[in-house]
Amino acid sequence: MPILYFPIYLLVGLLIYLGPATVLLYFGLWRKMRLSHPRCAKCRYDLRTCWDQATCPECGSDIQKSDGVMFAERGLQKPLLVIALIWLTAPVLVGIVTLAVSQTTGIQALPRTSTPRLIAALNGGNMDEPWHWQELERRMLNGDLSAEQINACLVKLTEHLKTKQPANRGPLHWANKFIADILNSGKVTDENMVDFFETYYGYPIRFTSFRISQRYKRNEVMKVSLVFYHSWELRNNAPEPQCFLTDVVLEGDTPTPIAFESLEFRAIQQQRDDHAVPISLDFGLSDLYLLRVLPEAEHVLVFSFAIRYDKPVTANLKQNVSQRPVCITRKDVRVKVLINKVGVGKVTVLNDAEKPETVSTNMPRAMPQTP
């Protein structure tokens, strides 16, 4: 029943607020008697210069009678009235000043802020708040943002994400809709788009294991397991990443291409002998075979990946390989592999700074497997 007490609380609050003001007004309006120099009771003429006369020089009234001259007067107590007036009008004045200030500063002023100033105001303190992004999104939909301004917004967001740990760069709760719109607008430069995607998704490829396996009871191959993943995704029809392995090369005096095939083609014994043909990596764990036996030694393999960013409506490249991507990023990963008598020994990713280097140790040769 607390709501029933609201009128009582309101009345008590008004009494507490209006009580002092009422007292001040009462005493301020009370005409207090104050002594003064002699004046004519009729016209208030100053009689100090004509005290010995019988009549008032101004109006001619008899100043010799008992009530002809006044030596005191009643007047309002102006200080109390001023205090009472300030007390009563203070809330109204504070409200007016607050409203005026809020219309020129703060989030209420964003619709009247020029676009250059709005973009310049983006900083770490408001990047994770909705107000600036909502205003930029409104201007984007109205066509009020130029290509230069769109790129400036994306650059500012990218620089802000770089100050965070990779795991804390998403999700973009408030900027997601605006970012999705500008990425699909065709106005973002390739350089800025690549920088944003690489910053937001980080390094989405992880090697999990290397092992030597026998295929078809005939020859030995190296089975490589790797994971393609990203911690956060962009929503609102933003471009989605698709990962492809495009090449594997054995480093040496003369770099040697190594043919490879995906594990998904194993049942039909289809080999991807042309190493230039990319293999699509599904989101999550993927396996592939390197169709070459490496001698017992330490080798460095270079895996070349291409990550395409496609609009979700045509993101399945197996159905539409001709779909033009919004953006493509490429990365070469150098992996040091030690081959010993028992199989694959230590495996080290040489240029992956975001993960501990050693990813596998002493994986023995597998038993022959039937496809």
C-alpha cells in the first residue's frame, strides 16, 4: 500500500518547503514602526528646515496640532521579502537554468552538434555508450555523412578497440548497427576495413595438433588439425568471416609447395593436388592432410590463409563461389615442425604473438586407417 501514502508524503513535503517561505512573507509584509525625522503628516514634507513655522510650507496644513507632525513611519521589511521570494522561485530558476544548459551541453545537444564536432567528441569515455552512435546512425540513414566522415568514425572505433585486450573487444552493443551499415555502404576504404576486421577478430586461426597418419594403407601423410573461430561476431547483417587455406610451402633454399586436401574429401578419395585451390575451413575444428612425407629433421612450413568477409545473405561460398567479398585479409603463418623416429615432435608457431608458441608435443605415428 505504499502508493496510498504518496499524497501524504507530497503534502508534508509542500508544508516543509512552503512553511519557511510563509513565515518570511508574513514578517516581511508586517509594517514595522521605524523612527524618522519630522515630516508633515499630510504630505510627508521634511520639516527640519521649518520647525518654527505654524503651517506646512508645502501643503499649508496645521503642524502645531497633535497629529500634524509624524516622527515615525511603518514600512515593509524588504530583506525578509527578498529572502522569501528567492526561496519560492529558486526551484523554478534552477529548472530553467538546468534546461538551458542541457540544451547546449550533454547528450541533449548531440542533434544540434555539427558532424565534425560529433566525430571529434568520440573517445574512450563514450565509445561504449549509445548516444553518439545513435546520432551517427540517424545521420547515416539520412545521408548526412560523407565517405570521409564514415571512415573517420571507423578509424576512431578501431583505435579504441586496440586499447582493449583481444577478448574484450566485443560485442559492440551500441555501435554494431552503425558499423554494419557503413561496412555494407561501400564507402569504407579497404585499408580501414582490413584494419578494423583484423583488430576486432584478432587472429582467428589456431593450430591444435600435428600427427603423421597412414592414408589408404599406402603412403604416410601429415594430418593437421586447426581451429578457425572468433570470440565475438558482428550482427545486423554485417559481413561475416570465411577462412580459406590457400597454400602450404616448405621453406628451404628453394621453397617447395606441398599439396594438401581436406578431410571432408577423404571418403571419395578426392585429392586436392593443386595446392593453389583454396580449402574452406569450417567454423570450429577442421582437419587437412599434407600430401608429402617429411624426412626426420626440423622443418618450417608456411601456411597461407585468406579470410573473406561476405554479407550474410550470400556468405556460403560453396553455393556461390563467385560472390564478391566485401573485404579480404591474408596471413602467412610459419610453423616449425620437428619430425623424429616416433612421429611429430615439438611444433612451434613462429609468428603468433597472441598464443603460447608451443602447440603440440610428441604425437606418435597413428595406426593404419581405412578410408
